[in-house]
Amino acid sequence: MTLGDAVDLALRNLNQAKLRTALTVLGVSIGIASLAGMVSLGLGLQDQFVGRFMKSGMFDAITVMSPQDRPGIMAGGMRGLGAGPRGVARSRLDDDALRKFGALRRVKEVYPNLRVPVELKYQQVTQSYVATGVPMSARSEGAFQTFAYGGFFDNESDNTCLLSLDVAKELEERNPMTLIGKQMTLTRMASSDEARYTVVGIIEREPGPPGLPGATYSAVMIPLAKMREMSAEGRRSYGQATVKVDAPQFTQDVENQIKDMGFMAFSLNDALTGAKRAFMILDIVLTLIGSIALAVSSLGIVNTMVMSILERTREIGIMKAVGGSDGDIRRIFLVEASVIGGIGGIAGVVLGWAIGRAINFGANVYVRSQGGPTGNLFSLPLWLVAVAIAFAFIVSLIAGSYPASRAARLDPIQALRHD
Amino acid sequence: MAPIVETHDLKRHYRMGESTVRALDGVSIAVEQGEFLGLLGPSGSGKSTLLNLIAGLDRATEGALRVFGDDLAQMSSDALSIHRRRTVGIIFQSFNLVSTMSAAENVALPMLFAGVPRPERDRRAHDLLEAMGLGGRERHRPPELSGGEQQRVAIARALANNPHLLLADEPTGNLDSRTSAEILSLLTDLNRREAKTIVMVTHDVGLAHRYAHRAVTLLDGAVVPESAS
């Protein structure tokens, strides 16, 4: 018997019991929908959180400090956080060192973290703030992903600046938006060289605490090139620098190389690994919950097949009498089960997708009303679609194997006597 | 020429709880090529059991059974299914047609298991039904056909893979006498014109003597000697 004939027979048999077939297929599709939905929720959440963190520019960044300049909390007993190996000469974090970092493999960018206290004059107000230099590459990263008003620097040669929303509110409490396009004077503390800067953007908040690797957010932000000019005088080395790598998986490697050069370095790579592990556990839990429904629906397949074989005992006897082998009979019922599984799998993925979209829509309506950023809670990549359908197929084959071999083993004479 | 079917001291015992039923208890018969043999006997005499053994639907407890020289006792269950598919054609008292399939599909069923491609299956099923006088009835399902018509479909099905040996178990048991005569003359025709060897189980002595070349009578699982029957 060819596979095509087996499929024909199976479809004919399923068609004989439409209601039962439909209910069983529905059962399988609910099982697959719950499994695919749960996995897709896990993936979606992971995309949302890890993706956002990745974009924050914190995980592909390494903060390097010269050993002399390490801040208090880093001093003594914190070797794990990045003190260089013992015996390595203390190295100066100067432009030479930055060039060496830039020459390392997988390093995308190196820039010094320049933080300078400034006096800001706007109309009648004079205030003291910390200003930082922001590299142009920080566009659409971290705090610069979303602007309350305005946008990022157009280029690094104009005298433009960004303000935090808090600063903007101090200057123009009613309507901070009106600051966009206004000029203000910045003076480096304890110096006299003033410069006028035009406000181009206002940033609401930053996603992490200040001082994290790569974070260049502060009260007042100006292009890094301008900051170099402002702070250049008499500087021979930097307190901190940021090394950016091509992708987060290279962070650890580059970090180790920098430590070997005698610098202190740290990144949030370990935190990311932890987060990934947490998401893996979440995925497993969600998959297990989803599997329960599939397990129940596979029992539905067993039940349907056992019923079907009971009803068709005589027919099985006839098929054996006219030359059907045990293998032929088994194949007919296995194909029947896998057709149920295949259709149920496809329907299940569609159902799961639809439910996911509906929940996502509802969740986003709520999130939007709370003023949060919207996104996809469910992620249904193509591989998940394929895996879900294949899984339905395999589960139904396993569920069908017991009834099918029961049918195959029927004694033809007994079966022919059956009414 | 060697007989087509040959049994020697063939036994088939069933266990029924504590007791053993000796359905066949040492039967030795031979069926020659081209013969139309009647297997006679009252119900419970073991004639259907013998037919089922020859058909390969059942296995003997003891003794030898050769069909076309092959020892059925030595066959695997797959080999037995090929025996049923190719070597014999079985006709039952209760027709045993699949009620959800059309007449043509029923006739095509043995060819499906034999791996005959669909167009050829359809053509041969059509030809066989035509030859049985059922032209135009291909699409009817068994419940829409009379008893005689259903038995003709069953005969057509038995012929599907062109076996040399036809085994009929009370083929007219569910039919009236006029239809019975038609079915029996069909079988006689197949025996004479197409040289099919036929073993027919019946409890009707008159029928056996009128149509069969020879009759073997069974009683309590054993052959009744010629002189006594």
C-alpha cells in the first residue's frame, strides 16, 4: 500500500466521523495554541527586556579606569571588579592607552568619559551642573532612545546641547518645551572661557542608575568633541573611558584584555548572563505549562483512535482478509492520527497567534494609558511555527501508535465476527 | 500433478476457559488443480475452521497444511497476509463488504494492498463488476444493493488480484434460492472457464452434489469416510 493510498483512506475515515474528528482537532489545536502561545510569550518578554537592555548600550560597553583614579568603592578587596593582575605596572589612561584599546579586536569605539562641572546661565538664572561629553554614536542608544522634546545633536561641530528634563524644568517650569532652540551660556567652573550653546533636545530619564558603563547621561550634555575642547587644557590622562565592542558576547573577552594591560575595567556582562538564565527558566516554566494542554489533547487523540478502531473492528477484519498486512493497518491509523495532529497543529498556531495578538492589543492599550512604551509581548518567529506544527505531528504519532498497533494486532477471524 | 491444497493430520484446538475445543482434529484432505470441492457438514463440524486455515486467516495447532506447495505453518504474519492477498480469494456468507465504500472501492481494496496503481485499480474493478453483471452499479454502496448483488461484488473482490484458488464459506447462506442458483452458476462458470479451483463450505448436501465435483464431509472435526456419507 502506498502512502498516498493510506492518506486517502485516512481522510475518508476521518470524514466518516466529522464531529469527532473536528472535536479532536480542536483539542489538539488548543494544546498547540497554548504551547506556542506560552513559548511565544517567553520569547516576546525576552525580546522586550533583553532587547531593550542591549539597546541601552550598557552590555556592549566596558568602563575603563586608570588604577590611580579608582573611586573609593573600587579600592581594596574588589579585585573581582577589575583591578589589574598583581605585578602589572600601573598604566596611565591617556590618549595612547585609548588608541591601544581601539586596536583590540572586536572594539567598535573608544572614548573618554568626560564629566565637567559647569555654570549654566540662562536669562537671569545661573546654576551649577555636571556636564558630560556625548559621542555621536550614542544616538538612539540608552537615554537617547526617547526624547521628551527635540532630538539628538545634528553634528559634533555646532555648539548644541541637550538638557535633562529636570534641568529644563528648573529653567522653565511651566513649559520646558520652549527651551528648544534657546541659547544658554556654559562656563567651565574655575575658568573664564564662556561659550554659547543652543538647546536641541530634552531627555526625560535614563534607564539605569548613573555611572553605569557607557552611560553619558547627566544634567547637561554636549557633543564629545566640544567637551574635549572645553576640558583639554592641561589634561594628561583621563579618569574614565568607555570601550564599546561590536556585540555583547565579546564584552568579556575585551574586558579581560584591558585588565591584562593593567587597567581597571568592568562591564554589566555578568548581569546580562544572569538575566538570560532567568529568561531561560521562565521559558522552561511557560513551556511546561503549555505542554499540559498538549498532553491532555494527546489523550484526546488516543481516545478518538480507540473509539474509531472499536467502531471499525469489522472493517479491519475485512481489510486483513483481503490481504492487508499488520503494517498496512498500523499505517492507516498512524496516518489518521498524524492528519489530526497536522491539522490541529496548523489550526493551533493560527489560534495561538490570534490570542497572542488579542492579549498584546489589550496590554498595549493599558500600557499606553499608563504612558509606558508599547511593544510586542508575544514573538512568533517562523521557526516556532515550524516547530509547533512538527511537534503536533510527532505528538499525534506517539498518541496514535498505541491504538494503531492494537488495530494491527486484531485477529482477523475475531474481527470479522464483530458487528 | 501435486494437489493445490494438501492437509495432513491437521488440528486446530481452542482453549475455552478450562476445556479444549477440538474444532479440527486430524484432517487430511487434498484439493486438485481445477477442482470444485464441496466441504459439507453440520454447524460446528469444523468446515469453516478448515477453510479459514486454508485462507491463512487462522493458524493450525498441529499438522501440515500446504497451499501451492507452501507450508502455511512456517509463514510469518506478513507472509500470510500476502498469501491472502495473492494466492486465495475469499467469499463469505455475510459478504463482508465495507459499507462506507462503493462497490468499485470494495473490489479495488485487495489491489490497494497489493500496491496496484490507482488507474489500473479503477479499470480492473470496473471490468470485474461488469463481468459480474453489475455494470452501472460501481458507485453504489453495499446497503443500496440486494443480497445477490452484494455477493457478486464480493466475488469480484475475491478475483481482484487474480488468485487461482477461491474459498467460499456458505456463499449462498444469506440468499434466496433463485439468487443462490445465480451465484452458484457464477462460481461454476469461474471454475470451468477460468480454471479457478474452488473450495466451497456448505451445509446443503443437495447444493454440494449439484454443483461440486466432489464433496468431503466433516463431523466433529474429522473427515467422515466416503462410504458413510
